[in-house]
Amino acid sequence: MIVFCDQRFAICPRCGAWAAMRPIVFGYPSPELMAAADRGSVALGGCVMHGEDPTHQCTACGQDVILDSVEEDA
């Protein structure tokens, strides 16, 4: 099983909630990665990256964010 530990808390710029931000993983997902997405440990970002892609997803509202651009827990 793959375990992802990059879940952080931050203030979501969309909903304003202080919420867990799950990491967004790009690329073709393996069966283990699909299982992690089903558990809510990660969000799947697709196979194509464009350079300014979001890094995390708000668990409260689903907004994709670049975590460095929002206030996060230090």
C-alpha cells in the first residue's frame, strides 16, 4: 500500500475553511495510486502538466490550489 503524508492544513482561498489539503498527483495512476485516490489520500491531477499546476486540493470544497500561494500551517 502507498501512504501519502503530504496532507497539510491551510486556509482555502475559495471556501475560507481551515482544512486539510490533499496532494494532487499527476501522471498515469498505478492500481495503488487509484486505491489511494479512492481512500481520499490523494487527488488525481491527470496525465498532462502545464507548469503552473495545482499542488493540493481542499478537502472541504474540492478547490485545487497551489499550496505555496495560500496561508498554510508552518
